[in-house]
Amino acid sequence: MASIFSRIVAGELPCHKIAETADYLAFLDIRPQVKGHTLCIPKREEDYIFDLNDDELSGLMVFAKRVARALQEVVPCKRIGIAVVGLEVPHAHVHLMPINAVSDLGFKEPLQMTSDELAALAAQVAARVSL
């Protein structure tokens, strides 16, 4: 079954379109966290953003950058924050949100970890990174 975003791409469901290319679409979130909350998606449905091929992922980020610059010209803010959650809709997407403080992205209290715990975790992940 097609995701809600694929149905938007297909024209089966309406959206408040911001920008569109042959491969990407940006539209306002219908349940915005802040004024201007925008979603940028690849038109090709892929559930997990890191399953996109490298060209699609980099293309999505370049597309999001262009949308973010326009959004910042319209919605007064210090920055356009970007978030990738990926659990709410099974279609890769990024959230662009005008922000004036870190809390505008909904970050909660930070996890308390010791320097040793951080070092051990960094070493474990670094050992598995393939560049």
C-alpha cells in the first residue's frame, strides 16, 4: 500500500505545495509544530532515509537547502532547523522548521552520559563506519 506521501505525489491527496522537481517535493505539514513547518520528500517511496541511494540522499538535502532558504525569507526566525525522525510515515522525509531556540525542535532534557561512556560508544560506532 502506498504511503500517504506517495498518494500526495500521485495527486490522490492534496497538499500545500512549496516546491517540486522531477525527483523531490516540499509541502507544508498539515500538523505543524511551528509556522512554516515543511516536509521535503523524495518522490520515489523509500521507508528509511538511509536506504536512499547516495545520489537520492544528497539530492534531497540540496533540495531541502533551497527550500529552507526560501522559508527563512518568509518566516522570521534565527535558523531553519532540520529533523529526520522517520517513524511517523513510512516514506523518507525531512522536517524543516523555522526556529529561534533549540527547544523549538522539541528536544527534551539531554541524556546524562559520562565522558568514558561517550568515548566507548564513539569507538564502537567509529569501528563500524565505512567511508
